[in-house]
Amino acid sequence: MYFFLSQRGENVIKDWLMRERVPKDQVAAFQDKIDTLELSGPEMVPGFITETPVARDVYKMKVKGNKGRK
């Protein structure tokens, strides 16, 4: 399992989701995509990962949320 950790070892994405008060159902849907990506690679979730890297071996993940939804 992979996480994006800060220099202090904190899970940056988890902290961001909590800070933004993203509803649990949206977090679960996001985690499902992450799990699918981890298990099957980017081809299994078309359009989820950019085709070209933003830096060496770093790709952008596209996420659509519903900020105002509770």
C-alpha cells in the first residue's frame, strides 16, 4: 500500500480529506478507485491518471468531488 507522506510521516491525503470534511461515502468511493489503481494499474480506471507525467515518474490523478454535498 502506498501513501503520500509529509516529511513528518503524516498521510497528506487523509489529512486533507478530513480537513475538508469530505463525506464518508465520497472518501469510500475515492479509496475504491485508489485500491483498484493499486491492484490493477491505471488502465482499469480510464481517465483517472494523466497519460503524461508531470515530473519524472509522477502522474496526476483526476478527482471530481462534490464539495458542497453533506
